[in-house]
Amino acid sequence: MRNPDVSKQGGIRSIVLAAYQRAGVKQGYFLRTEKASDIFKKVSLKIIPERLMNTLGYSSVEELIKKEDIYRLFALARYLAPLEWKDAMFKEFRALHSVDFVKREIQFRFFDAQTYRIWP
């Protein structure tokens, strides 16, 4: 991995995967999928993340959650959801308990910023 082009998805992917391999940590505690979906739906029905939904081509929160990978949605919401939505999500995160997490292998979600119109 010499001088990867971080302006392209492949360059970023190679850096992340190289760091992952060198770190030697393969597992961690992560929010359970069901809990993640419940929280995402709860917050999104109150504060609709319109830019996220429009970017992905959905007209309803239920359809969005049903058809998309929940962890990908959280990653994209970081850039496409309004501040009010993020604040509400953090309030939900503060109410989580240890039973809401599961130990599992680390998973990565990569997406192209230009495809999702995150940056100009």
C-alpha cells in the first residue's frame, strides 16, 4: 500500500483494511441489529431524515428501514440527516444498556461520497 489515492473509494478502503489487519482486533461490542432498527425508526418517524430518504430514493421511513442495511443507514445519516435528527439519536444512545449490544466480528460499510451527494 504505497500512496493510496484517498480521493477515491478504493484508496480509502485499502487504508481502512490495512489498519484493520495490523490492529489484530477482529471483534467488538456493537449495537444489536434489531435495536438499531428500532431506534432508527423511532427517531426517523418523529424527525424525518428527508435528504437521506431522497438520496436513497425512498418515500417512507418503513420502506427505507425494511430495504436498506441499518448500519449503512447510520453511516449515511452521519452526513445526510439533519442536526435535530442526530441530537434525537444521541439521546436514544444515552438510554442504551449492555443487553442492547452483542459481541461480533467487525464489519465495514464503504460508500462513495459522490454517489450519495455527501460532498460537492
